[in-house]
Amino acid sequence: MIERAAILSTGDEITTGKVVDSNSNYLADKLVEAGIDVAAVLTVGDVPERITWAWQQAMEKADVIISTGGIGPTADDLTTELVAKLAGVELFFSEEVANNIRRLFASLNRTMPENNLKQARFPKGAEIIVNHLGTAPGYRLDLDTPHGKKHLIVLPGVPREMKPMMEETVLPWLRQMRGGGEVFLTRAFQTFGISESGLDEAVAGTVADHEGRLAFRASFPQISLKVTVRGKPNEVEARLEELSNRIRSRVGSYVYGEGDVTMEDVVGTLLKQHGKTVAFAESCSGGLVSHRLTNVPGSSAYFHGSVLAYADAAKINLLGVKPETIKLHGSVSEETAREMATGVRERLGTNIGVAVTGIAGPGGGTPEKPVGTAFLALAADGVLVARKYQLWGNRDWIKTLAAQLALDWVRRSLLGIPIAESGFIRR
């Protein structure tokens, strides 16, 4: 039975900061969901001594070690050779894997470099994990060590290749090896409009130590709250639902979704459920709202389009904003935002029109309207509402927050939830 895991990420690109290690985060989530405690996460560069040290440390702390990276065709891909040395076994050559690599290159009308055959070598005794999306198969190697039975799992570092291998092959292995007994269940709540400290205060006391565990993760612009319960299979589902209800009652409308969902996913689903359509008038968000909505397949059913009216002339000519409105109040104002929302709704023929205008910086701010000042407006049947916000961060952060707010306004309007009040919005 396995109880603890260690995650090992290999690559100079990670230790030098050129690539963010998203693999470890993904693997940790999956392991916890499978009821396996993550004892350590280690990251090392492409240096043989450091890789060996990391494997030794991981094997002391965990029953199963999952490594990503270091199994490519180049000279600095060292994982397989070092694992074989650590296990005290020779490498073997898989003709089947070699032929698969050759066929992959042939299907792309490319000549295979000979060094790709390095990826057909594995430690003796390893069970190969097929990679359907790339040239680097993974493998599992079981070892008897002074620290007990160890299960070494090696996967490619490319996330789009690693994740299917983890979900289709590795996780079923781990669940089988873990056996019966206690299980873990997890539910994630996605929140927006409340700070991490505010969220912590809101849920304080909702989950006792013996009932479960709460974990917070700030992933700009939203904050995820995850509740995990552990216990007998016939008990955990009811307890998870009870704890979830407590959290919902405390956090309320700040929760925009549960599970692995985005704000644009939720907004799209609501628009379809209510049979409504939407259009956006974007200024400081620079088209980011429409970019996010069109990332959702089938969004043309409810999203008619956006008008990116950055200059004053575009606001006047494309959206029908009155020149005197801009002259009297400025392009970044509640009055201008109202006319932008009304204009885009009328011109694109939608049920809902939303406008966002502001100062993303780093220049353009004034004492009266500093960088981060933003006005949002929403126009619908019998509704025309606008709010002022003071957003925080650099230019990219301000644009991201403005876009998230615009989407959240649509969510709230469809659910009949009050629009977020004006104020200082960090996340």
C-alpha cells in the first residue's frame, strides 16, 4: 500500500526561471485527489549529481516518486541513465518503441535524427508508459530498497504529453496500489472579488481539523478554495457536501464556480441557460473580454461581438458616445461608460451590453483619476448601472482585472445578484 509521494522536476529551464513548473502543481492536485499525501516537491537542473541527490532524497521520503523531464533525445537529458545507475540495472533497447518513434517522424514527413533512438532505452525491469503525443515514452520501475518498496515513475516534461499519461495509466496504477481503506475527496471553489485574507476570515471555523482540510490558492485574478475530506468511502461524500454547504453559506456570491472552471465558462453556460446574448464595448481591457469568451467553444450562440473603442473618436463614431459627454466628463467616466454600454447593445442587437473604460497605465493618470481607475456599465432591459473601481497592479494586471469584472457583471446580472460595489479591487 502506498501513502506518500514525492514529485521531482528536472531541467535547467526550470531552475533558471525560463519556464514555470506547472507540472508539479498538476501532479500534486492529482495525487491528493487519489488519496496520496505529497511529502516533497523537488526541482533540480540538468546536473548528474543534483539529479541523483534529488532521487535519493525523494526515495527516503516517499513510497512513489514521479519525475517529469530529462527523457528527451539531447545530451542534457540524463534521467534514464541516472535512474538505471541508481537502481543498479542495465539499460535495454526497445525495438517496438524505436519503431513507434520512426513512424511518428514518417507521419510528419520528417527525417528522424539518430539521437531520438535514445528515447527507446529504458532501465531493465521497467514497464513502459505509452506516449501517444510525442517521442518520449515514460516508464515505471519498482525497487526494493533499505527504505522499503519504491515505485519510480518517469514521465516527459511537456505538459500536454505528461497529463494524458498520468490520467490514463499512472493514476489507475496508483489507485490499485493504494488499495482500499480510507479515500480522499476534494472540491474546489473558484472565487472572485474577495481577497485571500478576506476569504480566510469568511470561512474561519467552518471546517474542524477532524472534518477536513482547507487550502487557499491565489491564481490571479481569482482565488481557489479547496476543501478535502478523508475517511471511509461510505462517509466522505456526505461529509464533503455538508462542508461545501457551510462554505457556500459563508462565501456566497463571491463563488462563481466549482471545480476546474473559468469565469468565461460559467458566463457562457448562464447565457445559454437564460437564452440571452451579450456584447462588450472595450477600451482599457484591449479586447481581452472578447478573447476570453471566444476561447469557449460554441460562444457564437450567445456572444455577438465586441467593439474595441480605444480612442475617443472610436467611442463617438462606433458606439454613439456624445462628444459633449467626453468633453464634460472625460473618456474615463461613469457617463461615458453608460453610453458605451447602451451603444454596443443597440448596435449589436443583444440583450446585454457591457462597457469597460479606464486607465491601465503606467502613464495617463491624474490625482483625480489615478492609474487603475476604471468604470464599468451594464445595459439591459430596464437596467442601466455603472460603477467606479480602483484597480491595482501593473498594466497587464489592470487589464485582466477589468476583463474579469466585466464577465462577473454578466454573471451577477443573470443570477440576480447585486453588482459588486465600487471600491478598491486587488484581485
